[in-house]
Amino acid sequence: MTTDHRPRAGAREWIALAVLTLPAMIVVMDLTVLHLAVPHLSADLMPSASQLLWITDIYGFVIAGFLIPMGSLGDRIGRRRLLLIGAAGFGVASVLSAYATSPEMLIAARALMGFAGATLKPSTLSLIRNMFHDDRQRTLAVSLWMMSFMVGASVGPLVGGALLEVFWWGSVFLVGVPVMVLLLVAGPVLLPEFRDPNAGRLDMLSSVLLLAAVLPMVYGIKKTVENGVGWPLVVAVVVGVGSGVLFVRRQRTLRHPLLDLTLFRKRSYGVTIGVVTTASFVMIGLNLFIMQYLQLVHGLSPFRAGLWVLPITGAMVVGLVVGPLVAARVRPGFVMAGGLFVAAVGIAIMTQVDGSSGFTALIVGGSVMAAGLAPPAALGTDLIVRSAPPEKAGAASAVSATSNELAGALGLALLGSIGTAVYRSNMGDSLAAGANSAAAGDSLAATAAVAATLPADLGASLLTVARAAFTDGLQVTAVVCTAVVLVVVPVAAVLLRDVGSPATSGKPGGEPATAVTGSGTTPV
């Protein structure tokens, strides 16, 4: 048995990690706080329906499209440099968003925020890859980094709700400004610089082809969530797939590709991306149902719903901490498979949710699910970044982040479509006498709006049927997710069984137990 003489991180690196987790948290918070501010900014700026759609969607839309180009750019110009440039841009865009005087100005500012946000996620993760050389320390660092996303998603509605109680709608965008100022001050002191000295020039045509592959797909998925399957999805798939094929062909011919496709030949890269993508698909898709159930079935305000989601967040935090500790003694593939099995049990509990007494089943099931999905998400992200050479850490991190974005969008679209289909079917079969099925709408939110215009007894009857129909949709969706996760359990256990095992280090077809930490990386 060999001894690992890799340098262990000290207090400086852990303090730097704390600085890196803050912008990661803010990027996610800005995805959630806007939805609370929509009624207030709509009354002030009076955007059209189309403009409001772009205000809410443009931020995540741009992030998803620019993650990989920005990750590759960081490998070339320096990850710390790109991070600081992005932090400055994010701060400026946040101020512009807060004080926007027209819908057009707010859309442009939110697009700039997304562009800057796309530099932050891969830069922070790739810097962690280069700062923490010890496997166990790096796995814990990645878990803490991922924890910041969970905390940001959970506290976003709480912080946004509190600010909107006292200040104007633009205040929700200013939360990130102090964080970016702190990053700009502390970053040059605490964070090392890393870049690939042999990366070559950034191929702009590859960047354009990648954007043409990713952006139409994200747009098509979002339109499908809103309007169902239609021509936008068909056009998006044709354009996205065609551009993706051209992108792949070009990468194979370039000496310095934007994305090194040989990474996908490694089991610890390609398979792990699939596992992490499944976790994101299920978690983000079911979170939509959880929040809707709390607010529309039980009538909680966004703030109170956010409070009730805190146990789920706490369970995920526990999973993020426990997973790396267990992986220090058990092979990561088995830990990931075990976490997925626990998640499947939690989702199965959610199938018992009903309209009157399902509150406990929802929170308990959601918490078990979150605790189970946390280890594969954390360990998987670490394996993805570890499997790439240090000089390619930025691109590898960006691929991981992009897969999460696309998985989340697909989760919202596909799982939302299943829930909607069940809802429509049940509303058509079970409407109370005298209620018009056409008035019930395609969602519980639309039905609630219709019920408010009806006589009290008819409105109450319609809401009862609608809540039961929504709950049935939640149950069916949970059954589907349970099956999906259970299918992935043996895949993770079998295909990743030797990943991280010292016995396979250096053997053909095996994966190294620890990451290569030297070749090609230039510290500045």
C-alpha cells in the first residue's frame, strides 16, 4: 500500500473556500428571489406578458448557454482572473437590475447577470480542484461548495420575502452586491491563480456552435413547461441536435478543442455525469411539486412554505456531510448507489401524500429523498472534476454545471408534463356538478384563480376536486421518479464499483485512486 504525500490544505485554503461558497450561494438565490418580486415589479414597470417571461427566464437561460465556454475560457486566461471579472460584472448587473426603469432595461440587466453568473460556477469549482490536492479534503470541500447552493435555494424565498416586506422590489437584487465586493477584495489575497499553459486560443466557432446547441434546447424545454409540446420544442430539438453534431465533429479536428471529448471515455466521468444528472432531474422536478403543494393545497404563503422546506434542506446538508465521511471507508460508487436507494425510499414515501393529511408524508419523504440524493451529487461532482487533468478542471466543472442545468430544465418539463396530464385527466372525470371543465384550467394555480370568481360553494367544491387532482399528479410523478432512481442504483454500483479504489490505481481500464495534481498546471 502506497502512502499519499500530497500536500494537505491549511487554514488559508479553507478560508478561501468560505469566500468561494458565497458567490455560488448568491447565483442560486437570484434564481428564486425574482419570482417573489414579480407582482411588485409588474405593478411598477408594467411589462407585457412576453417581457415578463423574458425577465423571469433570461437569467437562467444565459447561464446554461455560457457555462462551458466560460469554463474553457477560465482554463486559458486564469480561473481567478475570470472569477473576479465575473464578480465585478455580477455586482454591476445587480445594481442595474435593482434600479431598472423599464422592462427592457431589466431584461438586459438580468441577461448580464446570467453572463457573469456563468463565469462564477465553473471558476469556483475548478479553483477548489486546484486548491485541495488531498482526496478526502477535496471531497469535503466540494460537499461544502454544493451545500452553499442548497442554502441559497432555501433562504432565497425567505430573504426575498423579508426584504419585500420593508423595501421596494429592486432590493432583492442587491443582496449579492456586498458578497461580490468581498470576493473582489479577498480573492486576490486568498485565491491562487491557475491556468493551462498549453490550452491554445479559444475557438470562437466552437463557442457559437455550442451556444446554438444548448440555448435552443433550454428555450424549447421552457416553452414546453409553459405551453405543452408544440412547434417550439420541435424546432429547438432540430436546431440543438444539429448544432451539437457539428460541435462534436469540430472538437475532434481541433488541436485545442473547447471541450475535450476524450474525458467521456473515462468511466468516472461519463457514468458519473449520468448519475449526477439523474439526481438533479429528480430533485429539481419534485421540488416544484413540493412548493406548489405547500402553497396551493395547504394555502401557505411563500415565506411559510420556505420555512417548511428547511427540514428538507437540513437533511440534504446532513447527506452532504455524511457522504464524504462514509466514502473515506467505502468505495464512492457504493456510497452513491446507497444514497440513490435511500432517495428512492423517500420518494416512495411521497407517493402516500394526499390532499388532507399528506403534509407529514411530503416533508418526511422529501427529507429522506434529499438526504439520499446529497451523497451522489457531492461525490459525483468531485469524481467528475477529479477525473479531468488539473489544467482542464474549468471545462470539466462547466460540463458538470451544464448537465445540472439541463437536467433541472428537463425535470421541470417532463415531470411537470406528467403531473399536468394526470391533473387534466382527473379534472375532466371528476369535476363537481355545475362546474365547467374548461374553466378549470391546466393547473391548480389557474383553477384557484377561476374558483375565486365563482359562488362560494361552487368555488370551494371546484378547489377540492382540483387539489385532489393535483395530489394525484404528485403521486404518479413520485412513482415515476422512484422507478427512475431505482434503475440508476445498480448502474452506479456496478460501473463505478472500482472508482477510487487503490487496487485499480494504474491498471488498464481502472480509475486512479487520487487525482493527478501536477502536469500542465501553471500556478501564478
